[in-house]
Amino acid sequence: MENIIQFEGAAFWVDQNIIYCTIKRGFVFQSFNGKDIETIANIIKRLSNGKFLPMLINLKGLDNLEALKSFNLFSPCSLIGITVLSRSFVVKSFIIKMFLVLSSIVDGNAFWNHIYVRVEEATGFCNEKIKELNMINEI
């Protein structure tokens, strides 16, 4: 794990070509403005260092409402508007996973959002995306 960047209850870092983000309780209930959203986007851009990397967002420490709000902030059609290879979310229960899957279907993001209960599965998905990108780059 390299440098960890903290911002308003969220921690961001890169490890083995995956951008990690862990959200702590209370993160989404702060009043975010355009400057805060721009700061988050700049943190992710800085961590990616010009590379197309997958992002794993850990929401395990959040309750249902906080998980939904954080999910909506970081999901592909979000305000942040960042480009990453893929976005994977880790939640604490199967019920929250199903709730977020339903939310994705309603919002039209079901294809883009990957939601897991186990960190190992999400990390495995991110590693598969890295392998796929490397195979494409070799062609």
C-alpha cells in the first residue's frame, strides 16, 4: 500500500494497480459542493497517474442509507465524472447488495456497477479487468 490520501471521511490509495477507496460512517451526510466533488475527482486522477486503473470502493462500514448515497456518488453516472477501468463496490451484507443492484437497474447503471459482499471477489474482478486491458494493449 502506498500513500493514503484522506478526505472528509474517505481514504484513497493505490495497491497493485487498483485504486482503493474506503468510506467511513458520516461521509455522505456532509454537505458536498462542487469543489468537494472536484477534489475527489482530482485525488482519483492523481492516484491513477495517467493509467487506466480499476477502482474498488469499500462500503462495508456503512448502513443501508449511507451505502446507497455513497454508491450513487461513485457510480458511473455520478457527479464525480471520473474515468476508471471498472468500479467495484464491497458492501457488508447480501441484502444491501440486492438493494444496490435494484437501484442500479432502476438508474440504468446495472451493466457498469459490480457489487460484492467479499473483498476478495471484488479484488479478483479488478485483477481480471487489468488482465483484459493488458491483453488488449498487447494486440
